[in-house]
Amino acid sequence: MEDAKRMKLNTESTLYPVLSEELIGDIPLTSVYVATILNPKNISNLNSILPIPELVHLKRVKEKDILLFPTNGINEEELHVMLKEKRFEISQLENNFKTVMVAGIPPKIRRQYDAVHKIWPCNFHSNKYLEKLSTNTLFSELEMSRHEDFMRVAIDVAKYAKENYFTKSKIGVVVVDPKINSIVAVGYSNTTEGPCRHAAMVAIDNVAKTQNGGTWGVDDIPREHTELNENGFPQDVLNYSRESHGMIRFGATWFKGKSELKEPPEGPYLCTDYYIYLTHEPCVMCAMGLVHSRAKRIFFGVKSSNGGLKTLCKIHTVKNLNHHYEVFGGLMECLCKNL
């Protein structure tokens, strides 16, 4: 299925969430045996006599039809034997066994529920957050405007890097701490210095510099104690960004080790709870780097031919990973394409 409808709120963006198949796909169906009960009052203990733990999300009764058991390759004769072994009174049933396709897993959102409930009644508990995410109504107009402001900085970082350091089009990244509404670090691709120095990887390394770490150019960062930690920026890029975006805050809160915290949280660790804004969809390497750095949300402008969040794959939806972030594409897409 296509992505959820795109969000357009009098802004320059057509934002869309990049969701897992669990949210955008149809619920897989499975085959079950169904029969008509002569007297529905006689099956009040059906779940205890004939439990189906893998299908607990389904109602056992639809009008006079009752759900007996998954087919699982079992023929009707074997079903009779199984029901007798379970001491189920087959005499309560009309002799009309039939197979029906029902929801194989619980629905996660209202659209999925509406589709499978028509086939066979099922339980459903609406999750308001997932509903907003899947219908692309998560962000208010004010929030969208703020996202665009940060992406404009990423676009200008890419332009600045191209005009001052490189000759070809580049990619810009900004990392934002939404708790203080401040850009804590920036990044731009610099593969002339090494093949791994993609914009997102550079930005992650710059975040590390605000936490007494970092690998690339550590000796070049300022160390004076300002109100906010500005070690996540090359000084000239910081000066340029401040001049171009005077209403935006720059800098990270000063790093404290766990020994300095009265109530240590999960971190502080790299991009934990941070939002990342990239002019282009990150490659698979960068997408995994953002997983390992514990980013919370990723916003990108335009898809890339080797993108790891939508084009080639959706790294953030792989279940076996130990961290997952949300992904949104199409933020200021047209301006990002111009890069």
C-alpha cells in the first residue's frame, strides 16, 4: 500500500510518515473452522473448553456461528475427533462445518480493524498516537513550521559547505534537542577526508563532541564554557548559521556524566531523544549509525537512490534491532532537490 496521506498545512512541505508494513499493510488472514450452534446459550465456557491462544483477538461467536479451531491442515473428520477429545458436545452444532478467513493477528489501527471486523468480529483497542501517525495528523501547524525552520538550516549548511569547501552538491544535516528547542550539532558530507564521512556520520560525531567524545577534528573545537555547548559546530558554520537564522537557538546542554546526575536517565548517549533533519534520505550505513546513536525522529527532504529508510529498505522497521526511531520524508522536498 502507499504511504499515509501527505500532510500539507499552509507550509512549504508535503510531509509523510515512513511506516512499517504492520501499519500500512492489510492484516494477514488465516483459515478457521466455523459451525452453527443450535443454542448460543450453551457455549458460555467455549474459551475454556476449546481455547485458541493464537487467536484471542477474535470473538468466538458471530450471530449463531461459532469459531471452533484453525484449520491448520486438519480435515473435518480430524476436527470431529479433536472436538470429542476436548469433550465438546458436537450435538450442539448443526452439521455444517465451513471454513472462513479471519484476521490472523490483532489489528493495530482503525482502518485495519474496520476491514477485518466485517469478516469476523474481533477485539480492538484504539491507540490514539498510532492513529495520528498512520493518518499523518501527528503534527500541528506550529510544529510543522518549526520542523521547516530546522530543515532550512540543514539546507543552508549544505549550501555553505558547497560554496566554501567543495565543488559539487552536498548534503546538510542538523541535530536538534527538542527539550530545549536548540540545534546541538550540524554535519555535511566530507568523503574527501574519508569514505565514512557522510553527512549523518559527521553530525553524529559532532554530537559526540558535545559529550566529551568525538573522533574527527576533535582538536579543532572550542572549549570555552558558554551558556550552551557549541562544540558540535565548526566555528565558521556556527557563525554563518546564526547570521542567517537569528531566531533559532544553537548549542547543547553541557554534558554531565552519570556520576554527576542525581537520577541518571538512559543516557546521556549521543542522539538519545534528538531529532535529526537531513536534506536527503540517508544511506544504509548512516541509517544504522542513527540507530546506534539512539535518535528519536528522522526527517529527510528528498529520497536518495541508495536510501536506507524508504528507497532500498526501511531500516527503522526491522524488528530485531534494539532501537527504533520514527521517520518522516518530504520535508521541504523541493528545496532539498535543488541541492
